Amino acid sequence: MKTKSIASLLLTTALTFAVTGVASAQDKTVKIGALSDQSGLYADLGGPGSTLAAQMAIEDSGLAAKGWKIDLISGDHQNKPDIGTAIARQWFDVDKVDIIVDVPNSGVALAVNNVVKEKNGVYINSGAATSDLTNAQCSPNTVHWTYDTYMLAHTTGQALVKAGGDTWFFLTADYAFGAALERDTTAVITANGGKVVGSVKHPLNTPDFSSFLLQAQASKAKIIGLANAGGDTTNTIKQAAEFGIVKGGQKLAALLLFLTDVKAIGLETAQGLNFTETFYWDMNDKTRAFSKRFAEKMKSNAPPTMVQAGVYAGVRHYFKALEALGGNPHDGAKVVEKMKSMPTEDDLFGKGEIQPNGRTIHNAYLFEVKKPSESKGPWDFYKLVGTVPGDQAFTPLSESKCALLKK
């Protein structure tokens, strides 16, 4: 009797696991949370446009026609880590979100990165730049899709140093992103024989850059490196023009510049700026076709920034992984592992791969802002200067400090 009871119990348990396994494999429900700056200095480069990009990825995936139920919600982290983590916890614990996307602002991103790992969700970062997400603070649950501070430093920074800009002064946003960008660019400058003669930190979203610009001007550095983004970058460049800094012989290095920034600055002031992006709407027929559809849905009629493009591409790859798994296991680490095992390929970034540390590898492009006389339309702002292959643009695995690589 005892032997029979144990055998019966084992059979029942096995059947239960089998049924559970089948149910898990057939689970075709997904909930996505687009977490961004919806109303502040990064709203134009991410914000509502990133939410739209995620929605377009859902529609273009065709999964609804295959029986999948996919929900999308959005939140505003207001560039505050505590608010970002509170939203993330609410989403995982109460709203049963499977994946968080976007999250511009490196301070918020690093905090959310920890929450996603704790809750075993998925995080596809497109908006935040810090290279720490795939180095010292890498996670088995995180994919860093679009760009990072290492890439910006080793493309724009390196090109300017090699062109003769061997003395630098930094204007740096006083939070994780600015610190990482100044750190990574300084390493490139010194490695190429240049010198950083000084730097000054400014508060996030400050309206007045006059005192910081005067310090940069007084330094006599050939290059004034702007380790900031969004509204901070546009305000710095506008106010630098008022001080006549570029006319005085110094060059501004916009280490991170977005399409929406150039629109805000205007070609007359922005012309000649060199910078790096991994996506531009006017690269080819495929990027133009997607951007046309995107712009038609935007109130501003703006084409996508590289952050918004990254949200779209990252979510599409996530869906491919779920399909390959046969359903949603609601196991973030497992899904990310599957994403890493599959080559990336989409109309916006082309072919690439996701490294074991979570870094997505694709080409980066050096651009220069056109002169007003060269622009042929409302968003025709860039001219291509050069292409940097992905394996040269991003941190080599041999240099990565990610603990995942030691396993």
C-alpha cells in the first residue's frame, strides 16, 4: 500500500508538472511597460514617441492574429530614480508587467535595472546611455539596445581628438550619465595623446549655463565637450552661440545629439556639429518607410529618434524570442537568454547580435549637421561622415567588467 501510494503520488505530481509545462508553453499573454520621461527635458527624444514605437512593434509583429494578447502601459519617471523604481515595482507586483522598455536617464535606468533583476522581468534599455549597464552593473535580465557612453566616446570623441582637438574642457550633467560619458571620453582622449584641462558639473535641466560656459571659455581648451543630453544640450549650444564661443575659435563637441535637439537649436546654430547615432530616419528606403509611418502617428509629425527606433527594434526582437520559446514563460532571464541566442535583424538597425553581457552590437554612424543651404526638407539635418562597425564601436568583451562573462 505504501509503495502504491508513493507511486500514485509521483504519477500525479508528474502529470501536474506536465500540464503546467504545457500551459506555460502555450501562455500567449504579454504586458509591456514603456517607462520614460513623458514631459521633461528628454520627452522629445523618448517619451510619447517611445510608447508609440512599442505600440507599432506590437502591431507589426502580427502576434495578435496568432492568438497573442499583448497589453501596453506607459509611465513617467520624471527623471527621478525613486519614482522610476516605485513605478517598476508597481508594474511587476500589481500590474503583472513582463518587460520594461526605454528609460532615458542613466540614474533611473540603473535603479530600474536592479528592480527588473529582482523581479526576474525583462528590461530592454534604449534611452539611457551609461555603459555600466553592460559592465559593472550588468544583469541577466537586461539588454542595452541603442547606444552607450563607450560608443559615443570611441566615435565622436576619438574622431575629434585625431582631427587635432587635443585639449578638452567638459560641461557635465551632474548624474550617472554625465559622469559615465566624461569618464569614457576622458579615457579616449588620454589614450590618443590628448589632455583634459578641466571640467564643471551642472544641475540636470538647468536653464542658465552662463557661468559654466565662461569657465569653459576661460580654459582655452580647443574642444568643449558637452557630456549632457536633450534640453540641457540644446540650451548649452544656444547659449554658447550667444557668448560667441565657436566664433572665438573653440569647438563644441556634442557627444550626444538627437534629431529633436537639432530641430530645437536650428540649423543656423547647429551647422557643423559632429556627433554619432546608430539610427537616422533618412539612411535608406526601409528607414524612410518606417519613419513615414511613425511621423504620421506623431502629433509633431517628427520622425523617430534613435531612442524611439531602439524601442521598436528591441521589442520586435523580444517577440521573436517569445515565439521561438513557444509562448511566454514569464521568466525574464530565460527570455533574455533566448534573445541573446538569436541574431538581431530589423529594418532600422540592420543585422547584429546581443553579446553575453547584454550589449546589442550594430553599426554606428558619424554625422555632421548640414548647413541651412544643404537641407532639402523639414527634418533633413544630417550628412553621413563615416560608418563605424559595431565590433569597433562598442566595448570589446575582453574589456567588459560584466560578471556574467565569468560564468
